[in-house]
Amino acid sequence: MLFGWIEACLHYGGTFGSSEKAVYCQRFGLSEPSASRHQAEFLNIYEAAGAVTFARNAASRIHGGKLTPETTLPAKPLFSRMPSLETWLEDNFGGTSYFNVEIPRREPEPWILRAIIHSIRSKKALQITYHSRSGPSTRIVTPHAIVKIVGRTHMRAYDHSKNHYGDFVLSRVTAAALNEQIAFVGNERDMQWQTIKKVTVSDTTSSDDQTRKRGIQLDYGLDQTGQRSFKFRQPLVQYLIDDMEVGYAAPVQITLDT
């Protein structure tokens, strides 16, 4: 994560200098000398990989004491844990020049989340009180995954009362306790979870309006044919299509490849 964060500075901001170092130190609880050492180590790794050439002064030292790429950065990050653009912007400009505006969803209670994590790690069943749209009920479940999608945190779990796997929104769980009398059921038989589906976003605008088509192509990251595809686990697709239909609306069509 440390070197991935430095690489994010190069990809998103174009440099890793004094301003970035200050945020870096605050982000990871480091001293300025430690940040300078990390910068030197990062430089050696990047140059050894032949990834990029950095700006240097007449003495062959990095210009201005900061990392500034002189050549194009590799399309694929060298460090797998490079943070997303959203995370990096929040670290550097959150509350000042970057604002992430969305309808806030209620987060699950911490003690509920702890019980779920304990269940997954210890491979023990969990008794929960769950409030679905039809009302509250008591369930025995064995969760095997936690997923944050479309602003809400879910768990994927085997529902012992209904004898099948399902998705549970964690903010709707109001009680949770381990149940050691019921055998834990993992994800081995969750065939939907093991199945990967493809969702395709397609441009539906008139071919005569090339200016508008170009704008839509840039907005949604569509290729030259006017499409873009994503692959997701089957149980997650329903949430993504719902979200895309609201966000993309008229200019594009969302389809699920069967």
C-alpha cells in the first residue's frame, strides 16, 4: 500500500513532491525522513523495472527533490495495491477541492459486523434478526462473503431456514449471535456465486449525431463500437443493472449476456 500510494501520486497528480509527502506522512503516520527513504526505495524499484524515467538535474539527482516522470507511465500499475482515484482524491483534496456527493446509506452497526466477521473466520453459523420488506424474521445463516455495492454493504450467506444461498443487507440486521449447534455451510455449493456473468453497456443514440455519440463514448468509457463490458459474480449483477439504469438512462442500454 505504501509504494502503491506513491505510484498513485504519479498516475493521478503527475508528481510526488513536498505536498504529497506531507499527506503521505499523515496518511501512514510516518516521519519526513521515512517518507524520503520510501521515495528513494520506490525510485530504485521503478528504475530497475524500466518503468519510467524521472526528471533529474545536472548532478543526476531527481529534480527539485521530487519524483516527476519524464516518460509515459505504464498503463498497468507496478504495485498491485495502488489506491483508486476516489481514495487518492479523498486523501489529498477531501473537503477542500474534492467532494463525493451521494445519498448516504445507513452503515451496519459495528457489533453486527464483528459478529459476521467472527462467523466467517471461525466457520460457525450465525443467528440473526433480519428485516426484509415483508417484515422481521429470525434466520440461521452461514456467511461466506461481505460485499459493498451500490452504496450498501451486503453479506452473501447460506440461509438454513430456506435451504439456499441469499444476499442480506447488513443495515437490516438488528441482532446477531453465533449458533454453534448448526453446521457451517461454506461457499462450495453456491453455484451462483461461482458463476461469472457479463454485463454490456451499449450506446443507443442515433448514428447521425456523431458529436453526441462521442460525448457518450467518453462519459461511459465505451469502445469504438459503442460498447463496454464488465464481468461480475452472478448474484451481484442485479444490483449493478439497477444502478446503471438510473445512472445511464436514455443514451445507453444495459444487457446481461446469457
